[in-house]
Amino acid sequence: MSGLPETRILRLRALRFCGDLSYCLYLTHMMVMNLYDALLGLLGHPPSVLSFRGLMVRAAAVLAGSFMIAVISQRYLEQPALRLKRFLKPRVVNRQQLSAVA
């Protein structure tokens, strides 16, 4: 791959994978966080943000859950929708067709 040596880290496969999932992660992380807090409340535990350990466990659980949802979403929603794009190309209309309509 080309590019500056300083930007080599940005070409790492793991970072590109995270970049591909970033929008879905952005959309889902709050829902996963709220679900985690609700489940914690249903089990009768105090809020996890009261201790550093609880906060780290919450962050890891939310990150793992968000990544799972993002991977599943990309595989079963985004990729099939992008494959349909070739069938949904806009029709090209020339000037003669436009003048016939008017």
C-alpha cells in the first residue's frame, strides 16, 4: 500500500474493520448501554458507574455487545442492500425524452 510511513497505523486491518463498523457502532452503543443498565437494575444491582471496576465492566460489555450487533448488521443488512444497488441504478433520461413529456 502506498502512503506516508506516519500513516501506516491507519492501514492496519483491525482499524479498517473498526472503520467499516463505525457508523453502526455509533448508532447502537447507546441502546446497548441502556439495555445493560436496565438489566443491572432488574437484577437488583446498584448502578455500575459507582465504582471504577463496575465502569470498566460496563464499558467492556457495551463495546462487545455493540460490536456483535454491528457485525451482524453489516453481514445481514448492509451487504445485501449494497448488492441490490446494481439492480436499482437510476434510469438515464436524455433531452428528447424530456421534451416529449413537456
